[in-house]
Amino acid sequence: MDHPVEGYFKELEDPHPTISALTKVGVNAFLLRRGLARFAAQEYAGKASLILRVTGSSGLHYPATELTFVTKVEEAVRMGADAVAATIFVGSKREAEDLAAFGALSDACDEWGMPLLGEMMPIGGEKSIPYDGPYTVEEVKIAVRVGCEEGADFIKTYYTGDPIGFREVVKYSTVPVVIAGGPKANTTKDVLVMVRGAMDAGARGIAMGRKIWGSKDPTSLARALCKIIREDVNVDEALALTQV
């Protein structure tokens, strides 16, 4: 739920009810910026973890790959966060500067004992930004490995579209990999098929926003996704749990 600075999302005007409902169906953590983390703390504190977003830019800024490190690990410690998340667009014109900042963040995380989620997003050549793929397996493999080598404890990246290709990505990673959601899906089944494929390829879970809180029924979708991830059910069994 770190998207409100990027554009207008009605679902995030007041996310208290959604956050409260999602904690009851087993969501592990919420990925938030510090303002929303404080605003909604009473809904998740003691029920789910906080992953604090430390990079960002507004929806008025172009290109979207030019992110700023807006806070530090010390703030995450003060807020009681369980991990921090930073996005790196691997292959962008800002790569050298961003990797230096990511390395410094990684060092600080080691010093404070704070887990680091590296969101490693390949640019994939001269493509328009923002770009939601598809990306080649080779592009994602390199982006993921950059995060591994520079100190990420776990990595969020794009799903390559099929289990066979994504299995190569997972094999090339030295730390656990979770998949990003990407743009809002057309159907609930599309989301479930995507997550089932990623799990079959060796992913350790998901870090999704719009596909869940932007759906017609976030609670039932989250419940179905939990079943796939934790109980290894198939798509049809998970789909039967949804009310969308």
C-alpha cells in the first residue's frame, strides 16, 4: 500500500477497513511509507509486520525510475519496522548512483540487524517508463542477482510469465524471491494462475498491492492466495474460495 504518492487511488483514501480485514485472513506484512504506517498503525500493530518503504518519487515526476532515498534505517528501527524495502531499476541511467545508495543502505541494515527487501526491477533496454513487462528471463536473472550480491536479504521482482522461465530466475538467486503484482489484473483467476506458477517455480511468496487492494473483494482474494502459498492448493480450489 505504498502507491498513494504515485497517483489517486480511491481504495487508499482511508485504508483502515481494508488493512483490518486483511490482517484477519493472514496477511504477513504491509509494505507502507512512513506516513501511512503511522496513520494506520492501530490496524496492523501486533497483528502483522511492517515493511517500511525507504525509496520513492511522486507521480508528477518523470522519469519514474528516478527514485530518492527518503528515509533511513534508523527511522525504521524507531517505528518498529520488521524490514525495509528499496527499489532499484537495474539498467537505468541512474544505476550507478542508485546502486551506491543501495549498498550504503545494505551496510546500515547489517549494522542495525534490519532485513532488507530489494525490489530489483530490470529496465530491459530503451523501453518506455513505467513499464510492466514482459521482461526476458535473462533481464530478471541479472536484476535479481545484483540484489543478492549487494546485500538484499530477500528480493521482490517481476514474474517472467511462466514457471519454467521463472525457475531459472529463482535458481540464480542466493536469497528468497517473492513476486511483484504488477498492474491490476483482468480477472481473479489471472492472479491465482500467476501466483500458482511462481510458487511452482520456487518463489517463496508474493508482495502485491494493486492486484489485492484494488480488487473487488480484497479479503477473499487474500484468503485464496494464502491457500496457494501456504497449503499448496491448486488454482480451482483457490478460486472456489473467492467471492469476486
